[in-house]
Amino acid sequence: MSPEFIARINALPDVFLLQGIVQFKYVTGISEPNSVNFTVDMSGGGKFFGKPEQHYAFLDKYLTWLETRK
């Protein structure tokens, strides 16, 4: 994937790139990180995995998204 395309995805308010595109409106759970990864559970049964060092950034972005939803 090109850097330009990744930048466009990251600029969208409702997605975050882990192993794939996670749409925030379908998140049903976020695990605490362990030494290997953390998981994001999606409605419909999907599960995405992130690196432990991505956890804080993901939570920050997710919380910001929640705060802007009114």
C-alpha cells in the first residue's frame, strides 16, 4: 500500500490501521496489551490484532472518535 493511500486512511475519523482497516463504529471490545499483542473485537465476530506499542495510540484515537460522536 502506498504511503499516500495510508495517509488518506489515517486521516479518516472512523478508521485505524492495524492488520486491516478497523471501523470504529463496529468495535465491541478492546483488550489490554500483553507482551505480544492486543485485540480489537468487532461486531460480526471479526478480530484484529495490534502490536503492544500501538495500544495507546489506538485507544487515544478511539476515545477521540467517541468524544466527537454526539
